Amino acid sequence: MTETETLFNGRWLNVRRRGGWEFVERANPQGAVIIVALTATDELLFVEQYRPPLQASTIEMPAGLIGDLAGSEHEDAVASAERELIEETGYAADRLEYVTGGPVSSGLSTEIAHFVRATGLRRVGEGGGDSSENIRVHHVPMRDAARWLCAKGAAGYPLDPKLWAGLYFAERNADGSAWR
């Protein structure tokens, strides 16, 4: 096996080189969770927040790093989804269901993103993120979600392609079967 060279170690990312290929890895090996959050009135929750790497506000599904807080290093995707959903949106879920996971950008990063579906939502707090975030929550009817996202993209918001996967998982399981 080819030796891995460390180019930089940061708080959240490490830069490595292996066989001439440079890549990043998350300092937390569990990756990230993306939450497909559906209300009882068939609305999807989206979050809007400023992202320094893009120098722009983005539209995303609620999400976060798995095991990034002290004491939560061994947390799984579902436990992270529960915590991040409350933190970002102010909603808790009666049901959290792991859907699937996989590499985000396999040519650039070792990060794995995990989709978790959240239903039976109830308001338990303000949301808005932690002290380093300023998150705005959008409630969008499921039937209008794709159109709403396209309008946000046309208005200049960067749209992560994982949003479209999230829309798929709002209606289906990973195998394509209907989940409801």
C-alpha cells in the first residue's frame, strides 16, 4: 500500500497525500448527517445559513457533523440527527429513521454523509443553530419543494446536489420503494 503523507492537520479537516493524490479527511471519522425533516402537514424543513467557503448563504437540509461535540464522539448518525434537528430548527422528531449513507466527494474527501428521515415533528425550542451559526428555517410544502429550490437557485443561492437526494428520500426508501 502507498504511504500516506500528512500535509496539514486542522480542527475539522486534515489534508493528506497518497500516491500523488491530495485529499482531505474529516477529523471526526463518523462524517455528517443530513436530515430529511417532514412535518405533519407535509412540509419539508430547509435551513438557510452563511457558508464562509462559498462566501454566500446557502439553502440546505438540516445537517451537522457526527460526534463533533465533547462527550458525543461515539454518537451515531441517528443520535446526531436528533441533536442537530433541535439545534438548527427547534423541532424534535417522534421518529428518526436511518435511510442510507455514502461518500460526498470521493475524489476529494473521505467524508461520508448519512441521510436520516425525521417525522412526527414538534416544536421544542427556538432553533437557529449554535453560537457560531445564524440559521433561518424555511417550511416548504412538499409539493412545492423542487420549484422552491429552483427559485432559490435562480436567486443566487448555491444549491448542494444532495438536496435533490433529500427530496427523493422524502418520498422513497433507498431501494426506491415508497416509505409511507
